[in-house]
Amino acid sequence: MSFRSTTIKYIKEVMRARTIHEVIANEMREAHLRKLEAETASEYANAAIQYNEQRIDRLKARLTEHTEEGDYA
């Protein structure tokens, strides 16, 4: 195939109307991708929450050890 015929074929493919099946399949792929991204963000956020809860507990214990009142003063 020549460059010209390949280019024409590509342009025709880009310009043609998509079938309902193709549109739905594209939307499904997009939905799956967004779901995976959201799950990743959720896992990261949960890990950050857990880390900070443990950090707060550790710091509270240290604060109690080093102050008479056990508060933030």
C-alpha cells in the first residue's frame, strides 16, 4: 500500500460514524479505567489515614511520657 492510500484509508476510518456497539465498548473501557484509578486513590487514602492514626497514637504516648499534664502544652 502506498502512503496516499494508507492515509486515505486512515482518514475514512476516523471520519466514519461509529456503531452503537463501538460507542458502548469505548465507554465501558473508560468506565473500567476510571474505576481502577478510583480504587488506587482509595487504597492510597486509606493507607494515609492508617499511617496518621498510628502516628497520632505514638505522639500522644510520647507526649504523656514527657509532660506532667499529658496535653499539648
